[in-house]
Amino acid sequence: PRRPLRGRAALGLAALLALAGPARAADLSDLMGRMDKAFAELVRSLLVVTAQKNDAVPALAEAARHAAQIAGTASEVPGAEAFPGDPAFLKLAQEAQGAARQAEAAAKEGRLEGAVAALVRLHAACTGCHKEFRF
């Protein structure tokens, strides 16, 4: 006869399932929340702070950090398994990551126009994904 797991065995199985199981919608929501926060800061750095200062270098350095955060988080999105194996979802996540990396590189190089152009591409990838997948 089968006996229910108790004590350490039950706790170990629960931990293993938590690690091995697919990410839940809450995980994707957390990733989206992190990207949203960094995106707002990227916009602020590129479009607000640079306009307010005579020297855009500090704002571009800040923008590069936020773009790197977005790229890093975007690289985690496919692992959330919210839409497992969906090529359109994976493509949009890759587009977001690529645009964020382009914004990061342009900002590090002091190219405000290039960083803003990459920001526009990033926004297009994000809105395209949300339009298609509704999360």
C-alpha cells in the first residue's frame, strides 16, 4: 500500500517540484514588472534627464545601466514558460533583448540618437508582444 509522504520527504519533494516545474504566470508578471520599471527609467534617462542637462554623459551612463537591466530580464522571459515553444513569443522576447542591447551600446558610446532609436525598437517589441499575447 502507498503511504503519504511526511516530514523531510514531503518537504524535499515540494522543493524539487518547485525548482523543476514550469514558471507560473506570477513569474512572468514579476519579469514584466522589472522590465516595466527599468523601461520607465530608460525613458527618463534618455528623454527627460538628457534634455534637462547640458552634459548628457551622466544620463547616458544611467540609460546604459537600465538598458542592460532590460536586456538581462528579457533573456529570462523565454524561461518563464508562459508560452512554451511559441516561436512568435520567443522572437519578440529576442527582439526586445536585442533592442535593449543596442540601446545599451549606443548609450555607452555616447550616441543619444542611436540610444533613442533603439528605445523606439524596444517599445515596438514590447507593445507587439503585449498585443499578441495579452499579459
